[in-house]
Amino acid sequence: MIRKVSILDRSRTREGHPAPGALRDTVELARAAERLGYHRFWVSEHHSVPGVAGSAPTVLAAAVAAATGRIRVGTGGVMLPNHQPLVVAEQFGVLESLFPGRIDMGLGRSVGFTNGIRRALGRDTGDADRFEEQLTELLGWLDGTQRTHPEVHARPAEGLHVPAYVLATGEGAGIAARAGLPLVVGDLRTRGRVAEIIETYRKEFRPSARRTEPYVVVSGTVAVAASAEEARRILVPEAWSLAHSRTRGSFPPLRPAEEVEAMEMGPKERELYEGALTGHVHGTEEQVAAQLNEVAEQTGADELLVTTSTYDRTALLDSFERLARVAGL
């Protein structure tokens, strides 16, 4: 069993519950995560997505940290190609100054989801290829080693210790290994591929001032309920939203499971929907415990980052309570 368990919440919007409520739900979930003993609570970055309210992760992380007192708080992640490294360093410097010893800096290399979003951000797909260069610059702003702008300092970030994590998309695993940083990799539906990425990361890892040994966080959806069928229904709203996005080009707010189950879907959407329901860790507490033991054996992960979203917030909280028992938090 992976004993260190954390949560990534994407502030998913729900039909009939607009974005401001989704952000408040995220803060409330963070309070519950702290009460249940979860290790860290991260928030994400998405732009112009109808189904996601979390567009400014460092701002939301500040709200989460202010509403909690112990749990580590961070981003999963800030998409570095969308930002200037100096500004990212400054933002995390402010967070660490306000909430010392509790802030994590999870970093990804994705750019905007569509051409329109990328144009609005002043970025294009090629900017993702500069992630390693930007990461080096960002770390230099924090430890004071950057020399490109010798007259400039990241205040109040310079000299502060803010743990950095690299989200593995594309070349992310190799970049994390070369930088000597922890790796965040998912999802659990493709465990064989995840295990291969982790093996490569561990082989290529170069010890650094930030970390002397590899550290692996595996991420994915986990749903726990009184029965396997109830656990599967937790997965339904997100599975439909994903299938909808891939057939219609827009990632929509979540809808109740019973509405989704009553829908008529075209063949392609139905295929994508059924595929999106498979492979996740879900079931009763006993079933999930067995599945997570398999994940631990396959990956040797140091930590599990749970990314579950659903329409029914009561069922979601119950799932996290049951998972906390399974993991012995």
C-alpha cells in the first residue's frame, strides 16, 4: 500500500453550479482533506474550459492555504510555458512567505488547449519545447544562481525553499530526472506505461541540491463506495464529460450520473464513454485496497495523488473518507 496519499482538485464546474461555487467547493474539500489526514492538496491550471473553474492556481492555492493549517498546498500544476519564470518565482515566494513550510510548486509543460487560447496567452505549441530551459531559469530565481539578468532578483522568493515537482507529459520524466526533481506521473489506467516511465526516470535520475534520490508520485482517479456499482457511478459524470469533449470539442460541466446514464449517445461517443470508465481504481474498500497494493507493486511509488471528480459532492467526500481508511491516514 502507498501510505502517503494526496489530492489534486481541478475545481470542476457542475451543471446548475457555476464557477464561483466550484472554487468554494475546492476550498471546502481542502478542509476535509486536512481533517482526514491527506498529505497535500493541489490545484490545477486550465484556461477557457467551461468545465473547469481553476484558471489561476497560485491565487487558489493561497485561498486553500489560508483555510487550512497543516496540509501541504500547491499546484498540479502551473503550466510554465504560459508564464514568465520570474513571475512564477515571485508568486511562489509570496505563498511560501505567507505559509512557510507548506507550499509545493508542481510544474507542467502544457500550453493552451486550443489555438484561440494559445493566441490569447501569447503562446504556441512550440513553447512547450522550452520547458526545460524555463525550469532551469525558475529554479535559478529561487536559489539565486540565475545570471541572465544579474541586476534582477525574485523578491521575496530568492533564498526560500519551495519544493518543485515535474508533471510528466511527453518529455517531462526525462526533464525531472536531469533536474534531480520529483516526478508526478499518471494516469493509473495505463499502469504498464506508467511503470515504464518511472523505471526510465529512476535510471536517469541525477542527484541535485534539491533531491538526492528519485521520488515518484503516481496520479489517477480512485473511487470508493459501499458497493462496486456505487463506486462506478462516481466515475460516470467525468467519463461522459471526457467523451463529450472528444466528440464535440468542448469540455463541459459535469452532469448527474443518472442523467448521463439515461442519455442517447452516438456510436463514437458511446465508445469513448465506455472507454473512459475502464481501468480506474474503484470499488469497495476491500477491492480498492487490493488494487492499490497492485499499483504499489507495479510502480514502487512513494505517493498517490488522487484526481477524482464527480457531480455528487456527498459521494465524493464519502469516497475520500473511505480511501483515508483504506490507506490508514
